Amino acid sequence: MRIGELGDTAGVALPTIKYYLREGLLPPGHRTSRNQAQYDDDHLRRLRLIRALIEVGGLPVAKVHDVLAAIDEPGLPVHKMLGAVSKGLCTPAEATHDPARTDARRQVEELIERHGWQVSDKTAEIDIVASVITRLAELGHPGFVTVLDAYFEACQRIAEADVDYVARLGKLEDVLEGVVLGTVFGEAALAAIRRLAHQSTSAKRFGPA
């Protein structure tokens, strides 16, 4: 298909596609002449993935570039590829030497060890959780850390379901794409489902008898 057909099929404006091509997010088409190129289903699939990352995931173009580079890097073991994709999707916490953050990080590491998780100590999410604990303590909620055991247990079940799903996809590129989309859409769904659960639980506990 020509670039106009690609845009019509994916629902993406032509100037946007040209921008993705210039930024290296979308591979160039197969040249048929000096000014013409043909695009195939792989381009369509990549274009839809880019659109999902930007429009649903809210990722900036630079972050999308990092995620796609992780997907496309050849030769890495699956586990390392998944880690690279996860790193690309993560926004690191602000660096700080605050002693309270250091103590909160130690609490997170203890939770990880208690739940038997295999996690690198360089993983950015550890500092993100530590930052949440620190901020909540500053706002007068130091006891929030006691809730995190329940979070760990629930997220363990969610992670197992996620990995089981992508493991069934077969081909490596499908697995990696499934991880990206599952993370972006899964986090959006998880946040919404959590709010629904809050609404229901609050109604049962605090609503009219």
C-alpha cells in the first residue's frame, strides 16, 4: 500500500506518519521509485503500536523511540528484552540524597525480599515506590507502608496473569509487543478497575445500610 493508504487504514494523518518516519519510529517503506514507496502489514502494525504508546500510554516521542529500540534489538534473551521494554516505559524518580528516601527504599527492598521477588537493585521502580512512601509520610500518612504488603500480593497475581498471557503469543515479536501493549493498556485498565473497587468497597462499608 502507498503511504496515503497506510494512513487511512491506521487512522493516522499523513503529516504524522511522515514525522514518525523522520524520527525513525516507523521504518521506511520499500522504494518503488525516487518519490514513491510501498508499505506493508508490518508497517501498519508498527504504526498502530506507536499510536497506542503515544495516545493511550501518553509517552513522549523520545520514550517511544527507546521502547521500540528495545523491541527491535536482536540477540537479547527474552527476559533481558522484557526488562529493556519495562525500563523504556518507566519514568525514574527524581534523584535525591534525602535520608527519609533512603529509609523508605530500605523498606521497599525488605518487601521485595519478603515476597521472594527476583528484582535488580538498580530497578527504577524501587525508587519510585520509595518516593511515594516518603511523600505520603511528609503529608502525614506514614502508615501507608503497611498497605504495601497487600499491593505486593495483588500485583504478584496480576504479573503472573500478564506473563501467562504473553507467553501464549508464540513468536518473540508478538511477545514483546504484548508486553508493551499489556503494560500501557493494562496500567490504564488497572487504575480504572482499582477506582471501581474503591467505589464498591466504600459503598459497602460507609454507604447506607
